[in-house]
Amino acid sequence: MKQRLTFLPLLVGMVCLLPLACSNKNIDTTKVRAAFASVTGASKQQLDEALADIDASNYVAAVAPLRKVAYSVKMDVTQRKLLEDTMAKVKAKAAAQK
């Protein structure tokens, strides 16, 4: 009986940590570049600036250009999802950087 009581908190702890271990916090800038290859003009420049900042691990500076791209570029559903996911990861890393 005592073994079961010891095993239960260990099992609960492992189940709670599973989502943290499986979450993907890496930002794949090559995937974003490929998805937005057709973007031109000022939006392309802002996107390139944001991705360069991400590659340089300067997440705080990448937030503003990504927001501008989100509002200025017409996107399909997959592009929108990719950009939202990228922005969420950048914001999380920017908050940790401050």
C-alpha cells in the first residue's frame, strides 16, 4: 500500500510535466521565409528585418516588425497560423529577455 502512495505523486508529476517537455519553442525562420516568399515591398523588408532579429536572438526587436507584417499582408489560413505561432513564440522569448 505504501508503494502505491509513493508512486501516485510521481505519476501525477510526470503527467503534469509532459506538455512542457513536448512543447516546441524553437522558431523556424526558414519555414516562415518559405511561406511568405511572395511578399514584396515594405512588407518584405519588415519581414526580413523581423526574421534577422529572430536569427540574432533579439526577440524584443522582432515583435514590432512582425505586427506590421500581420496587419499589412493579405494571408491565407496556413500563413496566418504560421505567423500567429511565430509571433506567440517571439513574444514569449521577448518577455523572458526583458
